[in-house]
Amino acid sequence: MSQKSWGYHLILNIAQCNDNVTKKDCIRAFSKDLLDAIEMVPYGDPVIVHFAEHIPDAAGYSLVQLLMTSALAGHFVDIDLTAYIDIFSCKEFDEAKAIDIIKQHFEPGLIQKVFLKRDAKTTLIPFINLSHQKRLGYCNGCGVCCYSDCITVQEEGIAQWMEMHGLDFPIQAEVPITVLFKKIDNDTIQLTLFEKCKNAYIDHAMTKCRDYEKRPEKCRIFPSRKNQLAYIPQCSFEFEDK
């Protein structure tokens, strides 16, 4: 890692694991092997306690291991063999080695990850690999994506698109709306409607969402294509060329 930060935070969701996630001794062994692999020094013994037994969907072991450089934490769910693991350290560590240890101990069928470079002087939030193309960069809260709705249609689909946005075609075709038309080929037009989402609001100069957890799929994967960024230089995302 070339960029120096105050701390480094690996956040992992893992699913379809083996039953080691339900065994205290296996979780203890995982903690030890993980710290050895990423060269972290434990501060005291790990705390491993079975929590939330009154809530079957959440019941499972929780792990907290203090480190000389911060902490390892995790919760392991009995009912569906999933786990949620956080490794935070002010010392740099190899995230690939950490993931290898997780694979060795829990054999997950699915791993989702976010790796943060933590610094209280910034508010940058990375979104990693949420689409078919690998996305790089950080959300800087510019809010452009909350003001636009990009859709690609065949020319004969324009009437349907206008109806979807509350416009009659062709009667209200001249109603002023802010929209960008881009010809893709002989039969296809890309339309970008610039209209503020009702859930978007400004907080400390950053655009945020009032219903973030229930945001639609188009918001979760934006930007999913390079051409969505062509006219919005404010956005800090970029795509990795391969």
C-alpha cells in the first residue's frame, strides 16, 4: 500500500460456510492462525461468547480479540452458517493472507469485502466490485447520481419512457424537462433524465439518502458502465481497464 493512512480496515461478509463457524474451539484456532498470518500481536486472550440465543436468526458466537495495533471482531451465525468479520489495525497488513485463512478455516462459498483506508480527516467511502466491471475510486458525495436516471431504449420505446415519467406522448412532448439524448446506433438512443430523487438530501456538503438500506438496484450498482461517467466529472469513480 503506497498511501499512508491512520488505519486499515478489512470488512468481510462470508456465507455458505462449513460448521466451524458454530464451534468455539474452531473460532479460537481461526483467530490465532489469522493473527500469525497477518503478523499481528494479540493483546490478551480472545473473548468468544455465544450471543443472541433468544433470537434464532442472529444467534451465534461473537469474537473480540484486542491487538497491539487495534482489534479483530466477528460474529458467526449458527442458523445459516454466515459470518461477519472486521479486522482493523493502524499497522498495514496483507488482506489476501487474511482471506486465505478465512477460506482455510470456514470454506465459504461467498465472500464480500470492503477494504478501507481510515482517516478521520476525510469522509470518503469506497464501493468495490459491485458490478460486472471492477469499479475503483471513492464516493465523494457529489450527489450527481441522485439527480439522474440513465436509461437506454430503442427509438420506438421513447413513448413508453415518457409515459413512465408521467408525460403523454406526443401531446406533452414539449413540456420542458432536463434530459440528455445520446445516439448510440441507428436504432438505440440513450436518455438521461436529470431529476432529483425524493430521498436525496444534503448533509454537511454531502448528498445522502433518506432510505439508503432500501435504495433500488439501479442506485446500488451506479455507476455500472463507463458511459454513465462521461458527462459527470464530479463523480470520483473510475473503471479498471483490462
